[in-house]
Amino acid sequence: MVGVTGSVAAVLAEVGRFGPFFTVSTDPAEEVDPTWRPLRSLPEAVDARIAHVERVLSEQAGSPVEHRVAASIAVQGFAARLVSAPIAAVTLTGTLPALSPDSLFWRVSVTGPWPLWTDTDGFRDPGELPALVAEEMAEPLVAAAAGRVSARLLWGNVASSVAGAKRVLADPRATAVVERVLAHPLLAAAGERRPPVRPDLDWTFRRRSCCLYYRLPAGGKCSDCALT
């Protein structure tokens, strides 16, 4: 386990082994790439990302996909991308890299989740994790997309992504970490904890809204859906 004396690069390398949604690059060579933009500017790109998702899903379906469905799925992907790494860092190392809307950068990718990169070399108080996730990362994203689909649904997407990080980590330490995040006032009403269903440890999250994935031709209901 990386301790509190570990570098940000070491912490994020440990976190990144859980897959692309947990990956935040710290490669100094990336700094010369002019396409990186600060997270603070991400809401400006929401329209373009939703349009891209709508186009891809419509091509896959062979028919037009509802705009609100594309908006929901795009935000769900964004949310998972943003919340997973900091949750994993606190869970696995007890530390929270000093990620913020100004120290975390994103760039467009034609396929897959948009890459993230940070130039921070410091840490912040791990107790700030709920505010980082809900206020600094998720709230601007939800506000940017709320005109396309209900904010209640979008906050459900964020909460589902938070609980999803716990499931992927499959680490008993994640339970308390994620419970603190889900207790944040912006997320507290988004769902509830129920007796665990494998592979979940300790409890299974059930949201109080639906991400609309079932409205895709090949879609279905997610395991945490309010409709199940």
C-alpha cells in the first residue's frame, strides 16, 4: 500500500491499475500537449460530448436515439471518470491528491472515456473527498446538462458512479469512504443502501431514478435501477 509519504504519481499509479475509469496520468511529458484543458472548462464541452454519444448510439442502434438518453449516458460516463480515482486513492492509500477543477485536465478522445491528467504534486485533506466529488466535480457537470434531462436523474447517475467505484475496488475499506461521499447533501437523496448482492461488499446501492439506458434498442435495466 502507498503510504502518506508516497508521491502523487505513486498514488495515482496504484489507483490506475483498476482500469481506465480510475486512470489519471501524471506524465510530465503530457504538459506540452496543447489540447489539455482544465476541468473547470469541462461544462463547455458537455454539448459536444452529448452530441457525440447521441451520434454513436444512433449508429449502433440503426435509428435515432432520444437526446435525453444520450445526455444521461454521457453524464454517467463523465461522472464515473471523475469520481473513481479520488475515491480509490482515499480507500487504498488514505491520501487524497490535490485534484481540483484547476489541477485536473481533460482532453477529447474519439473513443472511450476522455483521458485525465494532473500536474499536481501535493495532497489535500482526505476529509474533503465528499466535497471534492459532489461540489467541485459533479455539481458543474450536472448544472451543464440539467436542461436536457432532469437534475434528479443526473444526481442519480453521479451516486451510481460513486457506488460503482466501491464495487470495482472490492475492498472493505471502500465501504466507509463511499458512505461518506453518498452522505453529502447533494447525493444523500439519490438512493439507498440495501443488503449486499454479490459482488458488492457490505451493501448494494439502489438509486431512486433511472439512467434511461433501458430505452436503447439493445439496452436493459441496470442492477441499481429504481425500476427493478
